[in-house]
Amino acid sequence: MSTDAVEREVQRTAANWAFVRRVETVDKTDAAIKLRLHIDTDCFIQVYTNTRKQIISYAVVFNRARILGRDCDGGLWHRHPPGKPDQHDFSPDGQRAVSLDEFLKETQQILQDKGLL
């Protein structure tokens, strides 16, 4: 998939979630793209994809710190769980591949639980 296709897909997916206020393309090359899905002034979701290295990274950032993340490097997924975002969860759930839509669903629930939505 090209970075143009990734960009279109992220924009399409984000448009289905009311808590995402806008999508910003932060950086884009032929092989990699970084986007931010803005929730409010202190919170955003960062999406990074490197199409050549098979890297996908989703991170929820609140007050400049990651509070949740899911990463795929070369086809292997892991999770950075809420409350312990610096840890790597390689449990069966942590290793489960997730789409951006699934990550946004997980994000919405966590932000609601924290009273941020």
C-alpha cells in the first residue's frame, strides 16, 4: 500500500469517529507517513506507517505523554497498555493485529473511562 493510500484510509476511518476533530499529515515520504488525529488541544492519536519496513504504530498522546499504544514491526504486534504505556504487552491480546478502527474504539473507551471524553 502506498503512503497516499494510507493517508486516504486514515482520513476515511477518522471521519467515522465524532471525537476526532481533524486529521493532520505531519510528515510524508514515499515509504513512510505520520499523521495526527486531533481530539483536543492536549490529546491526539499519532499514526505512523512505514510501508517498506512493515511498521505500523498507533499511539494516544495526552499532555505530551503516550497513554496507550499498539505497534506492529515486521508483522509482530504488541501493546503499550494504559497505565503502563512504557511496557510492552506480548500477551495474546497484546499481539493481536488491530485496525485503526479497532484502535479508535479502544481509545474512545479508555478516554471515556478517564473522563477525557
